[in-house]
Amino acid sequence: MESNLELHGFNNLTKSLSFNIYDICYARTEEQRKAYIEYIDETYNAERLTQILTDVVKIIGANVLNIARQDYEPHGASVTMLIAEHEFESEPDNAESPGPLPDAIVAHLDKSHVTVHTYPESHPHEGISTFRADIDVSTCGLISPLKALNYLIHSFDSDVVTVDYRVRGFTRDVDGKKHYIDHDINSIQNYLTEDTRNAYKMIDVNVYQENLFHTKMKLKDFELDRYVFGVSAEDLPEEEADSISERLQREMLEIFYSRNVE
């Protein structure tokens, strides 16, 4: 929005950033598949996810009002935060925040929210295990979720990422004119660091007239040792290593293009 534009009242635009982040792995045996899921559940449990989202809130310049978090059985975790654009004073009896509860914590923001849900899964047919994290950062007012873009991508082992960014609603200037976006953007890629852009193959699908932006990302480099769980790639017979590599790369392509590859 132009620097000399004066708004009438509060900026009512809602800016929403949504991620699907995928980590792909090959786990050959049932024991290895179970160990991979346990590793994911431990690495991205509700406590760790809460810390990641807390960092996101700081990055975008907001303040946490309330947090709700939960580890699920048998797998997965969720965290939801409500956030405020400005810091709020605590009530006298809440001057010191309580420590985390064993199973759940609740927190809230007044204008915006940040959420994450995890979905670890494994199937014995191809030996492929996939971990998906769905993340939403929605803000109102002056704070922008785009500031958290690079941090979130690098907070997970992101093999494939799909990102949606949309600006909803409108805000009025002092003359009553409606404005449907308050910043220039033609691609989500504009907000990625150079090292991130270099590391991923990316495709845009944008609907400019609707202020809707979509970017697909797939890691360019493929090193088998990064994807096999419970075994070293150099210990695999060459033929088996080639077969596993083909299956893993097909899995990533299918997720990237959202269609099965026969």
C-alpha cells in the first residue's frame, strides 16, 4: 500500500499463508518403519512444534495470547496459537505464565492465529514413509506471515513443499475507497532467500486478480543416504540402491505434481 495512504480505522485485510511440508523416507523393514514413525513423533512432538510456532510469532512481530497443543495416539501432534499484533498486559493472577501441562497447553491471540498439524504415515508395499506437516499462519493488521516463510521451510526436513498465500477482505482509506491488498507481490518466490530458491525446483500457479498465490517446491539434490532409515546407503547392493532411489524420487514427483506416476 502507498506510504502516504491513510486508512480509516483498522486494517481489515486478512493475510493467510498455508504450507504442506513433506519429508520422505525409505524404511525397509517393519522394525525400521516403526522406528521412523517413533523418531518423527519424538522430533516433532507438541513441545517442539510449540517452540517453532513461538519463533514464528516473534519473527512476524506478534505476541502470543494463548496456546493449545496436543500429542495424539498413536501418531501426530497439533498446536494452535492465537496471537496479537501488540503485546497485552497479563491479568494480575496470570502475571507468570504456568508451566506446560503433561498433555495439553492452551494459548490465544486476538487478531490472528498460527497452527500446525502433523501426519506421519508408512506403507509396507514400497517401503516408503512420509511425514507431512500442515501449517497455517493467518494475520490481520500490519503484521505479515510472509516474514516466516524461510524459517518454516528450514525448520523441517522439507523435501516437497506446497505454499499458498492469499489476501482476503478489504480495508478503506479515509476517503472511503476500498483496498484489497496493501503490498506488492507477484510470486511467493520473491520472499524466499537465494539459498532456498537455489535448493528447490519451483512452479507457480497464481491468480493475480484474486490475490491468490501458489508455489510448489521440490528439493533439487538427491542423495540416497539422506533418505534411507536404519541403514547406510553404501551398505546396500547397487541394484537395490537404484531401485530404492527410483521409488523415492517417484514418490516426491507424485506429491509435487499431485498425481500418481505409473
